Amino acid sequence: MKPAELEQVRRLLCRLQDAIGQSVRAAQVRGSRRMSRVSAITSADTIYAIDKVSEATVLAWFANNWPRPWSVELVMEGIGEDGAVTFPRGTPVAQTRYKCIIDPIDGTRGLMYDKRSAWSLAALAPQRGAKTDLRDIQVAVMTELPVSKQGLADQLSVVRGRRVTAERIDLKTHRRTKFAPRPSRATGVAHGFASFAKFFPPGKAWLAAKEEALWHQLGAGLEIFDDQYLSSGGQLYELLMGHDRFVADLRPLAFAQLRVRSALACHPYDICTALIAQELGCCVTAPDGQPLRAPLDTTSPVAWVGYANPALARRIGPKLRKLLKL
């Protein structure tokens, strides 16, 4: 993939997410009650009415804007249940050049009740069929989908090995202002935000016990602030902006240990923009400290850990791995 081509892909995915944001804001104007209705339950997740709005936008945008020579397979929850979705339409997957994984709205549950921003996530990798995984991602883009009373939204994007582009968008004037994200440089978690993801009842007690044991082993004291952002993209944003120092989403480990069958876990499309945080100096890894590995699909469970900087990874990582017996 040539650098100029990757840069153009980055810009295209930014424009895609601009379109998603516009459609979501239009739905917000029509009323949040309708957005919270359950539309479908799939093997990937529960699909709400607001998700259906964004899905239609994505499919229409690709049909009208994606360059025809850059054949692509689109991976997104709620589509492709009966077969692959490719652009140009009808292109055999084996003949596509790229695989694009998208979560149009990550954090649906918070946004549909107008509680907290959600995030639109997208990433692109060269097509390697079923072998294509998170390590292959070359371009990543994430755009804030704010609550109805909010007038600004952040958009961050990157091409692997290059500087992150970060812009704050005025939703009324559409004016864009560049800003510089800066992860925390703290070497400990005391008096800072550090959280384990335990959003739903399954596995919550197991996860809370591991969390408490980790803080005890670190001697971190009582002043550790817990803020569970119900969005993997949102968690990455808090990490790369310097708001959070540590995030652990170990739900797949808890489910396996407890023999719980649940789709309420992080999936590859939820964590596909980890590259942005990594290019800013954050450490985002599997719980065992290895690079994240998962196929670019909508069903594989992904356990992950995010550290704001390498010093925190060195301090917390070994104790976490010992605690988890990894």
C-alpha cells in the first residue's frame, strides 16, 4: 500500500464518519425514545434502532464514494449475515484488495439515552482473507458522536508509522481546529483514573475481585478513580487524551473461567482503532503483554489492556499477568 494511497484512505474514512455523525444527529433531533428500541439480536451484539440509521448511512456512503479500483470487503455488525459485503458490489472477497472493519456507533447504549458520547470507529488492512487480523491494520479513524446538547466533536485518525491527526469540529459552523492529544506521563495510578470494564452482571464479581487484588499488590492506596466508559473507543480516547492511566477489559477471561456464554464482550470492531493510541505512545496489548491478535470479524471476543505509557506498562503489567496466571 503506497503512502499516498493510505493517506487518501484516511481522509475517506474521516468523511465517512462525518456522514455517520450527520445521520446520527438527525436521528437525535427526531427523538431519543425511538433510537433505544431493539431492532435485532445477532451473534455479535444487540442492534438498536439508532444502529440501523448508521448502517444505512455506511452502505450508501460506500456505494457512492469508495473508489472503484480499491475493491474492499466491508466488515460490520448487522450486515453480511447471509454473505460477504464488498464494494464494488458483487466483487468476490478473494479479489478484494482491502478489508475495512467498522463499528458505526461504539457506545450505542450511552448515546441512545443521551447520556454520553459514543464513537464511530473504522480501520483498514490489506486483504489476507481469514488471516487478516488486528496487527495488519494500516489506517484507523475514530470520530466522536456527542450527546444532543454538545456543540463540539473530536476526530482522530492515523496512518501506521505517521503522526496522528486530531481535529475538534464545531458542529454548528463545521470549522475544524487541530489539537494535540497527550497521554498521561504518570508512573502510578494513585489519584488518577484506572478501571476494569465490568459493565454487565456476567463476570462482574470475578472482575472486581481481580481489580481489588491488583491495586492491593501495587500498594496503590484508596484514591483510584473508577470511570467505566461503556465504549471501547471511548476508553481508548480517555487513555490517549491523558484522562485515564489504565484500562483493562478482561471480560473474555472471566467468561471462560466461569463458563459463561455471553456476547457481551469487546470484539475486533470495538478495538480496531487501538493503533491511534499506540502511535501516541500508549501501550495497548493483550493481557499477557503480547500484541493484540484477533481476526477482523464481528464475533471474536477480545481481552485487552491499555496503559497510558510504557512506564505504567512495566509497573502494572507483570503483576497483572501474575495475578491472571498468564
